[in-house]
Amino acid sequence: MKALVVNGSATERAVFSAQLTWLGLEPDTAASAEEALDLLQRGHDFAVVLLSWSLQGSEGLELLHRIRAEARWAELPVVLITGMDDLSRIEQAHDAAVSEFLLQPSDAQALLEKLLILGVDPEAPDATQPKPRHRPAHRARPNEDPEARRAA
């Protein structure tokens, strides 16, 4: 299951990517609205978009409007990442059909809760992704002789 992280900060993109990976999703990242739209238009099948207020060269709210203007992305869950408690801006985001807010600072558990609220369950089977393989009960260590282990 893929997720798109759109954030003007390389550090924050890395943090959210790590959290998403830990939760079992495959993150792609974009620093700007243009990069994000390019990834979306290429047909990547994202389950969710994590969108920051501040992007390189624009605002997240502007990108949210552009996403919602496309019928094919009308139902795509968009989580707005914010540290702001400015009621007027939150109302603007609601008017633009944001799906959920994630207040900063946050952790992987808070992110998971928002994903589950939106019906994005990282543990749900995804028919478009290969099924994970089961790990073998024992892996040979670098200096371990597998033949000696079998003989024991």
C-alpha cells in the first residue's frame, strides 16, 4: 500500500517516510505541489496523502484544492499535517475537503490512528501488492556452516 508524503522539509519527509515504512506502507515523497501532482498524474495508486501546510513554492492548501478539483482524486484521503491552531486556516482546509488533520509534533501511533480513521489499514491485504513471504525459522549466520547445523 502506497502513501505520498508532501512536505517542504527534507527532515520531515524523512521522518514521515520512516513512520510509514514502520507501519507497513510504501512512502513516496515530494517537496512541492508540482512534484506531488506529477506523481499523482503518473497513475501511482496512493492510499493516502500526508500534506504539509508549507511546501516549496506554495502552500499545502493550494495543492489540496488542486487535488480535489480532479474527479479521479476526489475520494483520495488527504491528511493535513499542521502545528497550527489557527481556526480560520483550519476552516479553510475543511472547506477544501481535507480528510483529517495530524497535529505536530506526532508519532507513528498518532499517524496510525488517523490512517485507521480514514480506512487505510496498513495490515489489510492489498491485492495489488505481492503477498509477503514467511520468514524461515532459522537463517544461517555469516560464519555458520548450514551442513553442520543439519547434522546436529
